[in-house]
Amino acid sequence: MRSQIGSAVRTYGVRAIRDRPTVPALRSGAAPRWAGIAAVVAAAVLWGTTGTTSQYSPADAGAASVGAARIVLGGGLLLAWAAGRGQLRGLLGAGRWKLLAAGSVAVAAYQLCFFAAVDVTGVAVGTVVAIGAGPVLTGLLTRLLHGTPLSRRWLLATLTAVTGCATLVLGGAGAGVVATGVALALLAGAAYAAYAVIAATLIVHGASSTGVMGGLFGGAGLLLLPVLLGTDPGWLLEPAGAAVALHLAVVTTAVAYTLYGYGLRSVPVATAATLALAEPGAAALLGLLLLDEPASVSTVVGLGLLAAALVVLATPWNLTRRTAA
């Protein structure tokens, strides 16, 4: 699958560079980059509400069912929003449909692999491996497919953020590691990297970010509809279940991925993937504030490392020593 995605990305990239009508306006200037960074971090904060919200779902709502409902409903909203604004035009031509199809499969695969990993090896290990692997694999994939250099700033920020994520999640949890679960979590991280790179490739070469997110998640919603129907979705008819599903669909999917797509217009995808590690930090803060979870040393250290990583990425300075002309 990776070779097929790589071939499609390279082929479409060449055509897009040759044939694209204009370069997105938000690619230039310092202000758009800051707006993009803010949008990606805001998306990560909204993603961080997923776990807290899920705690209020009915007891008979399984994790796989909740995850599938989020993408089916949220993807439908993104697709309808994009279609209503006329942002889907042109997404099925010039090789784009192959990327959209591969990206939709990757979005669905992420959901399935992540929940399977958590079920096999536990929430702590599954979350750290999947979320921690995401930015690393995204950076490597952009390097492999596009030759994009990985800066020292990105390497430092990614290492700091992954360390913070591990400290935050593993700090008070018994880390029972199961090889199969770790493999599934790595597949989830790879799937995330694949759809992030695909989305960025389409957006950078002129496609509407709203249309791209609508196409990717609308397609993934169709793929996950059988999963939702096969996991007894009756919980959606309960008041608590409907409220949870509404929040997950609107806030953590439709709004969050609209912001993320906007951010990809001015922020390199490898940087965006690292910025998205603000998600577990937001989740930890919500746990402290809303669920009365204890504030341990590992929580404070983990949040501090994540904050430091965001500062490294957002601050406009260069880690490379300047040489005299």
C-alpha cells in the first residue's frame, strides 16, 4: 500500500507542479504561518476533548462503536459542508481521486488499528506508540516522497514532544507491552502519516482544504459505516449518547479537521504532525479540571515538555549557526 501511495503522490505532484493554476495565497508571509500554527494547535486541543467526552457515553457504547460513529457522522458533516460550498469540484481529476481513495482508507485504518491496539496492549502503551509514531513517520514519509529536509528544529521539537507524551501517558500507568498491540499502534501511526501527507500534497498543489477534508473523511465514513452498524449503535438514541456523538462529530471531527486543513495551507505537514502532539496535553488538562484526576509529577513534567516543544516550533529563530558572508 505504501508503494501505491508513494507512486500516486509522486505522479500527482509532478502533474500539479506543471499544471496547477495558482499557488495557495496562504503559502507566503509570516502572518499566515502563525495563523496556520494556531489553527493546528487549536485542532489538537479539540481532539484532546475526545477522551473526556467519551467518558460520558452510555455504558453499552463500545470504543470501536464510538470511534466509528465519530467518523461516520463527522465525515458526513465535512462532506456536506464541502459540497455545499462547491469545494469538491476538481478533486476527482488529474490523479487526485487515487489520493483521495488512499487517504480515506488511511483515515479508516487509523481508527480501526488504534482501537485494536488499545484493546490488545492497553490505553497507555497504545496511545504513546500511535501518537508518538505519527509525527516521526510523517517526517520520514515527506522526506522519502518529496525529499523534504528535516530541520534540527523539527528533530528537537519532535523528540521533546514524544518524550513529553510518553511521560504524560505512561507516568502513573502500568505499561504492559504486548508485541501485537505495539504493531497495531505503529500501523495506526503509519496510517495517520499517510493521510496527513496525502492531505498536505493535495492542499499545497491548489486543492481546497475544505474539499480535501470533506473527501477524505466522507470516504472514511462510508468505509466505517458497516463497523458502526455491526456494533449495535442503539446507544446513539439515548440522550447521553446523542450528546456525546454530536460533540465528537461536530467539534472533534468537523471543526477540528477544518482547522487542521487550514493549517496545512501554511505549515509543513511534518511540523503540523508534531504540533498535533498538543492533543494529549489538552486531554490531561481536561482530566485534571473536569474529571478530578490527580496531578502527578509525571503530568507536570509531561505537560512542560509538550509546551517546550510547541515553543521550539512556534518561535521564529533558527537553530542552524549563521556563517559570515
